[in-house]
Amino acid sequence: MSAFATAPAHQNPLQGMAIMASAMIVLPVMDAIAKYMATFEAMSPGQVTFYRFFFQLVCTLPLLFAAFGWGALSAKRPWMNLLRGALHGAASLLFFAAVKYMPLADVFAIYFVEPFILTALSALFLSDKVGWRRWLAIVVGFGGAMIVIQPSFEVFGLKALLPVACAFLFALYLFMNRAVGEADSPLTMQTMAGIGGTIFMTGALWIGASAGATDFVPSLPASWLGLVLLLILGAVSGYAHMLVVRAFRLAPLSLLAPFQYFEIISATILGYALFGDFPNFSKWIGILIIVGSGLFILWRERVQSRLVTST
């Protein structure tokens, strides 16, 4: 995420927080559409994921070319950015597969172990200083995830671990953002990642379909409504992530990161309204533990950054 964290001289934190909150409330619409397509249109998660990246490019490339021309694709580190896109594609595939089988709120709750994984990766490979308090918060956060996973595992089996695998891949994607740094602009990085995701999903669909995997069956939308929903899926994916980029230009990461948890609220509302899913009491306990641990890690990072700045 640090690639998006460079802000111009004139910041507007309140506007940045408002934009971030709006993006986080809207983003679960993507996952609700993915679940709808799997549930009511019998479309495989692999095909939905392909359309997610393909229609994102369809919706955003004309604007990018109008604003920047072909220079929008002139990445200084093209292969690194394409690899980021492949990781994003794989993470999205696992997430869409998870929402096919599990309630939206459960998937989001388990997925939010991602900040814990990213913190651990940064400590292990980037030599970021992570004290015992944050390591303890990571352990507690994973404990909260286990509270959500345990009843889901009894019902869905190994599929309940799909959000954990998704969180790991997305943490690697964010980790690569830090590795790439500021060699390329956020807009170029996002465009190249979209191309990388489309290429990855084309290959994944072909391999999965050849192997006879039901979650990779290629298909066209079964109705006009399905086509419209897939276009909305691509548009939300492209433009909501642009809002995130915009938010990071207006406010620092420490202010914006907690707004990620708005996704759980939005996902719970959509899951209940569209599919009749609602977390039980024990799952809410797990969700609260995950959110509390994540917010504590963010708070400790903010404290540490202040100490470093003051010394």
C-alpha cells in the first residue's frame, strides 16, 4: 500500500477519509455480484473473476488513454507489475470461490487476517520492527479468525480456508507494492495489474476447464441482467479502486486503514438483504476480535512512526 501513500503537498484528510469510507462501502457490491452470478446464473468463480478484470479494463482504459495516452502503459518495472496483477487475480479467484459457498460476512471476517499476514511478512523480509504487542495482536487476531472458521469448517470443509489463502496472496500483492515502491505511478501500476490479472485468469480458465474443474467452467452470461451485473462488477472494481488511490493522495495510511473494516458492515447488509445470511453470536465475537486486533496493530504502527519521527 505504500505505493499509494505518497501524498501531494496539499492534503485534505477529511475528504480522504470520506472517499475511503465510500469506496469501502461500495466494494462489497463486487462480491455480492460474484455470489449472485454463482448462485442464480450458475457462472463459475473462475469465469466471474475473468470478467472482473476484463470489464475493469474495458471501463477504465478509455479514460486512461484519453488522459495520458499510451504512456499510461509505459511501466518502468512491467514484469513486476504484471506479477502483481497475477497475484491480485489469484486472490480474487479464491475470494469469489469462497463467496460462492459461504456467507459474505464470514468470508470478509476471515479475509481480514490479511493485515496480520502483511505485518508478519514485513517483519520477516523487510526488517520492519514489530514488537511483542503487535505479535500478540497477530496471534489474538488469528484466534478470532478461528472462531469464525470453526463453524464454517464444519459446514463447508476445506472451502472455509479459501479466505485465508486469499488473504495470504493479497498480502503478497501489497508486499510487492512496497517492493516496487515509487518506480511507477499508482495509475500505471493499477493499469498493468489489471492487464496481468486478465492474462492470469485467461490461463487459469483454460487450465481449470481442461482439468474438468467445475469452478473454472467457461461461459457467457445467461441473461441480459447477468451481462449488466458483470459490467457493474468491472466498473465498481476499476473506479472504486481509483477512489482508494485518490484517498491515499489526500490522507495518510494511518488514518485511512481502519476504514477497511467498513467492508464487513456493507457485506453483512448485502448478505442478509440478498441471500438471507447473517452471522450468529459466536461469529460476531470472532469478527470483533479480528477488528480489534487489526485496529490495535494500526494504532501501534502509528505510535512507532511518531517515535521514529521525533528521534
